[in-house]
Amino acid sequence: MEEIDENDALKIANIFFKERIQSVKGATDSKVLFAHYTNATSALSIIRNKSLWMRQASDMNDFSEIEQGIEVAKKVFVHDQKSKQKLWSSIEKIMGNERQVHCQKLLEKNLFRDNSLPSKTFILCVSEHDKNLDQLGRLSMWRAYGADTGVAFIFNSNTILGHSQYHQTNSQAVFYWDTDRALQAFLNLVQRIEESISILSKQSPDRIKDWLLNSILELVTSIKHPAFLEEREWRISLQPSLHTNQKLIPDLEIIRGLPQQVYKIPLHTVEDKYYGDLNDTLHQIIIGPCKNAEKVKKALVDELTDAGVHQAKSKIVVSNIPLRL
């Protein structure tokens, strides 16, 4: 497949992925820190295995949020005949009738027909972290994810944003939109495609198909109810059933007694590509509401030391937030 002209590549990226580009640029320029809230058992596993797990959205506690994105997409691409006609008429002009029909069927199957998108989508959730949270973390996140042994890893921005291109994943801010604002995002995408037929017609139909599916699925999986705005969540996502991933290998892990398929994002050198070890990627660890914070702290210090982290004890902060049982 031919290389894309650099200027064209930037224009095309802003046609299909404008929201992601803007959010990633803002986070990169601001050197945003990211927090991954979990429990002590998972925290020890992360350090020991030097990896973060992407799990099926259907197995996570907020999988229903993806359903919200699907319902909004249905309004645009199924029920709104004007928008539907505008999109597929533009795509037909770009790639021809036969490929347009195939692309439409593929999108509708994955989004609307078999209700399997949550099980096909693998997600790692993190939260933007402000320096003023270094001592306590975010209370709403402790309540949602920490249970009675809450632990939060605070990572430098490149740990979350720097892996995507090599590992073929998407790093995206969650958008806390009401239905009207979410609808507008999809309609804006349709409008940008319609206005860009000339430049898109120069590209291969397979590329157009991939860009279109990725852009719509990306929006679907990044919309969340405005009530959760305080979480400031980001998601690293992967859809291996649509796009074969040669970099991340699926694995089977037992989580809360159930076998679950996961994809593991490494926190170490892979195939001579240096992503930094925990000394470089880890800003700190916060121990949240916890039954026995000192025992958890000692276990984390020991694991960090064994993993080669310098001055491991200084990396850990005990919040002393009371545990409510």
C-alpha cells in the first residue's frame, strides 16, 4: 500500500479523528499525569509482570456506558435518514457502490445487529491526575475501584499516550456529553467526510473503510454520561476482531474467580523499542482507603525494589483516607 503524503495524512487524520487528536495534543503539551485505580492484589501483579491489562468492556463495571454511545450512533446512522444518506452517498462517491455497501454492512453488523461490541472491545481505564491529588487521589475513583485495599498508580503521560502507535491501540479522552452533544459529534464527522470527497478519493478503499469504522467505533466507546465528568477518564482501547493486532498477544487470566481474556500493555522494553522501565514511567503510587495500609505499603516497596525501582519507598504515599465498610 502506497505511503500517504504527509500533508494529506494530517488532513485525513483531522477528518476522521479530530476529537482524539485535540485531546491527545492537549494532554501531551500539558504533560498530564494519569492515574490507574485498582486494588492491592492487582497492583502487585502490575509490578511483578510489568504490564497493564486491557479487559473486555463487557466484563468491566461501566460497560453500560458503551451502550450509550451505541444508542447515539443508531440515531445518526439508522434512524436519521438524512444523515445516513449523506454519509453513505459520500462514501459511495469515494470508493464505489460495491465497496460502500460492504462497508455499510460491516459497520451495521458490528454496531447494531449482534450486540457484541462490548465483548469485542478491550479497554484500559485511567484518569487524569492533578498534582494537588498527590496526597489523596480522587475519592470517587477510590469508591468505584479500590474496594478495601485501594491502590493508584500515577504514570507519566508517555506511558499512556506513547504506546498507541507501536501497539496499534487508541488512547482517547472520554467525552462526557449529553445526547445532543454526542449526536453533534457524529453529525460533524459526516459533514467533514462530505466536504473531503476529493482528497479521500485519492486513498485506497480499504484505508477509507478502516478509517471510517475506527472513527465511529472510537466515538462510540468514548462517550459517557455527563454525571461522571469528575472522573476525567481516558481509555486505551483495542478491537482485535476488526483489526488483527500483531503487537499485543491475548492471554487468559483469572479475575475474581472468572477466566477472562486480556491484552497486556508492557511497561518494559519490547523488541528493542524502549518504553522505559518503572523508574521512568512511574510518578508515584498512592495507597487509598485500606484495611492495613502499612502492610500494603511494605508489599509494594518489596515488589518495586525487586523490579529494580530506585528508592522504592519514596515512590509510595499513604493517603490515610478512612475506610468505610
